[in-house]
Amino acid sequence: MEIEVFTLCDFAQDNGGKLTIVGTFDSIGTKKIPATHPSCSLATRLRFSEKETGDHTFKFRLIDAERKELIPPIE
């Protein structure tokens, strides 16, 4: 498996194999805690070789520095 793109952004959309990514960011600044972000997307493009053909299962976890889950995992 090759990870071609993996980014947190304001908006992402797949349009017939063409991936549109708007507003990539790696941090969120805030003046108060807890903070919310009105909307964001996780954009990823993974490429598998022919020998990796078949079903694949993924789980995304959002964790803090102490490895505590911030939201339930997305499978």
C-alpha cells in the first residue's frame, strides 16, 4: 500500500477519480478550550498494488498526546 495523500482540510471531494482538496491545515488555533471547528474533512488516497487485491479494513482514531481517544473510531 502506498499513501499518496493524507491530510486534514476544510473540504475534500472525489469527482470521478479527481481529488479536490481545499484548505489543508495541520493545527487549529483557539482562544478557548474546548474548541470546535465548524467543518473539516480527512482526505486520503491510498494505492494498492495488484498483489494486494482484495478487501481491506481501516480504522481512523483521533487521539491526544496522552493517547486518549477524542472521538469514537471511524471504521
